[in-house]
Amino acid sequence: MNRKQLVEQIFQKKTFLCVGLDPDIRKMPECVQQEEDPIFFFNKQIIDATAPYCVAYKPNLAFYECLGVKGMTSFERTVEYLQKFYPDHFIIADAKRGDIGNTSAMYARTFFEEYNVDALTVAPYMGEDSVTPFLEYKGKWVVLLALTSNKGSHDFQLTEDKEGERLFEKVLKKSQQWGNEDNMMYVVGATQGQMFQDIRKVAPNHFLLVPGVGAQGGSLQDVCKYGIIKDCGLLVNSSRGIIYAGHDENFAQASAEKAKDLQQQMEVELSKIG
Amino acid sequence: MNRKQLVEQIFQKKTFLCVGLDPDIRKMPECVQQEEDPIFFFNKQIIDATAPYCVAYKPNLAFYECLGVKGMTSFERTVEYLQKFYPDHFIIADAKRGDIGNTSAMYARTFFEEYNVDALTVAPYMGEDSVTPFLEYKGKWVVLLALTSNKGSHDFQLTEDKEGERLFEKVLKKSQQWGNEDNMMYVVGATQGQMFQDIRKVAPNHFLLVPGVGAQGGSLQDVCKYGIIKDCGLLVNSSRGIIYAGHDENFAQASAEKAKDLQQQMEVELSKIG
């Protein structure tokens, strides 16, 4: 999916919500746990219920890999289900990959050919040749970690060099020599508040993937105040806050309500730039 | 496997070689490609042939994931084969994972419970809470990226802060507050030559996992000159240089010869510290 198509979806549906599909069997309602493939069953219900309120889904690979081959089968089935029934939804595989060139090329093949998702999160630590193999796929996106939502983000990402440039700023600047606004997004945590101003100074036009609203405590309004741009330029993700909203057989309906609530807040924000 | 056991293996077998199991079907001899599970068949032959000359194996997940569920089955079978027939070999899953705390915990569960490997490579960009969940498993190891072997390593890892401390040094120092010499190693590329002196100033006693000898051009002798310590403290990895040494049905024998050649060079280096 290209940028124009993504932006069209956002303004048509009045939402820039991304639903994180992080299925943890231990947190699912009991009725789901008895299914043959509980993860796929759970995802399918969540997707059907939330699809009207979001433009993207972000399965986090950790939650599938931890079940070995069985979990990866659930991941495949989830992606295939989305592609078949919701082809206008953007799919981000949240895998935070990145390795030396020839290995990154293998990961790129995995996610952009084998699974054929739209985007992949990538870690920047290993530099240019760890990122560029992912940029060779037309219509696909790298979502590069810049300033993450977790506490540990302060350990290295805020380190200033001799000129006062912080590591996340260096990542934003340097990576713009490798990709562009049409094939690269950045991860910026919603918990970073006013830091969005600094991000927008260096990356004024890139889409930002924003985790951390909901369970992690970030504010949608703050993110929009400092981060929204004229074609929106934001995908705000919520995982736990949406998918574990309910605890019984009506869990999908509870998720839909949480997603709808965020969609309505997003509609307000979008009306300000419309 | 704990440090004492690993060191015993190194001095007993007179080698600190790690064989990288990066099976790319396109590079395998034709006779292998016709097998039902070519990757496992290939790995099994390579393992049987090289086991006397190495103390560790490092499957790189990218090469398994790229084949989807089928590839992950080959990975599982490879790990199970090693655990059953070569229980004294150290197994490093090269996956370069790292995410927010609750997600890293899922990855830790995957690799240390589900697959039960000895060690996992982890990317440091997201800081403390992305690394510590892996350190909670007794007898298991985090192998943290410090100064990698690829060209892109210079993009961010050498960035100096205001006090002249480079990012890889900050990673080495900070992470020593999270783990210790008995549950944490560092990745340092063999291509970094004299940088091993700087590494040893900050991490004098940690084991280093050293890729980049062979296909990537690093020198074993340089690595030892600057990096070896009294209990060795090195695992030197070669992947492509060993596993693709042969191109016909005698491929495993060709791999064994390459591995033996490295083992003999390592024996010389070990005799200097013995």
C-alpha cells in the first residue's frame, strides 16, 4: 500500500488507529482458550469487530514466535485473513529486525515476499546496510525505531553527541539518506509527549507509528498537538488497551467499543487539520 | 551451559570456534535440494562433520524464518538434534531480538523455554527493560550487540558523546549494570581489528562473540592479539566460510576441513595463554 492509498483510508474512515494484535493466550477469555487455534480464533473476532474503526493492524511477532511452529501458523493465518477480507487495511509486522546486509535481505524476503505484509519494524543499531535491503521492495515500508515508548529508551536514544545531536535525531537524519517519505516511517512512543516537536523538526513529513497510547499511558491529544501534519502522518497504535478490553464471550464487542472510542477522538483531531 | 562448562570445552577440544548455521537453499549442493527437509538434512551433515572442531553452533533465525512455518520446523529439528547428540555444544540463537519489557519477556520465553537454547543475540537500542527479561533465566546468556562486523556499524555505534565515549562503549558500560560476566556476552566483529583493545578496556572479562572471520574478511590472529584473555573469552564464528566450502555431495567433508583449519589456528592461539 502506498502513501496516497493509506492517507485516503485515513480520511475516508476518519481514523488513524492501528490495532496491535499481541495475542497472549494467558490473557484471553476462557471460551477462546478451548479453540483448536485460539490465537487465530481470537484475532479473527478482534479484526471483524474493530475493522471499521482502524486503518492498520500490527501483529507483534514475539507473541506468535513464543508458541513455535504452531504460533507462526496462527500468524500466517491472521495475515491471510486480513489480506483476503480486509485488503484496504495496512499490515505492519512488528518484528524489530535488523542484521548485516545479507541477513537483512533474508528477513526482507520473509516479510515482504513470504508473508507479503505492507511494513516491517526495523532496529537501526547496525546502520545502513542493515536497513537498505528492506527498502528495495516497491510499495513496502520500513518502520525504523527512533524514540521508543519504553523506559529504557532513555538509556541510549537520548545520548547527545559533541554537537548536541541526540541519537534518535541522528537516526532520523541519517536514515533519510537511505529511504524517503514514501517508504519509511518512524516509531515514536506516545509517552514521549513534547518530544514530537523535536521529531517534526527533523522529519516534518514522515509518517510516525506511535505505540504507547493506552496501557503504557501516552496521550492521544498530546501526540496530535505536536505530531499531526496536513495528511495526518500518524498511525497511533493500541494493543492491550483494545484487545483485552473484555474478559468473557463478548470480548470482541468490548474491543470494538474501545476502538470506536479512539476512532471518535481521532475524528476530532482530523477535523482540525481538514 | 555456564561459563565454567564452556571454558572446559574450549580447553579440552582446543578450539573456540562457533559454526554459523545460516542455511540458504540456493547455495546448497544440488543433492541436498532434493531432500524432503533440505535445511535439516544439510545442517545435520554439517554438524556431524564439524562437531569435533567447534564448541558452539549459531543458527541465524533469518535463514529459517524466510521459509515460514517449514523453515521454523527445520530450526526446531536442528536444535533438537544438537541437544540430543551434541549436548556439550553451546547453542546461540542469532535473532537480534529486543522490544519493550513485556514483549522481550515473550521472546525470552520463546528461546529459553520453547527452544531451550543457551544464548540469544539481543539488540541494545531500546535499553534496559528490553534486555533484562532475557537475564532472568538461570544458565542462559544474552549476547548483546556492541560493535558489529558490518559496514553500517560505523553509522551509529562509533558516535561519540560529549565526553568522547562512543555508543558501543556506552552499551558495554551500561549493560554491565544489568548482567554480568556469567550471563552476558558481547558481539564484536572480527573486522574491527584493533578496536578489541578498546573493548577489553571496558569489558576485560566478558566473553565476546566474534563474527566476521572468513567471508567478511576479519583476521583470527588480530582478534586474538587484542581480544583473548586468560580463560579465552572468545567465541569466533564462521558461517559461510565453513558451511559453503563444498559444492557437491562431499560438502560436509569440505566443511570439516575448513573447520579443522580454523581449529588448528585456534589451538596455536590457546597454547599462548595456556
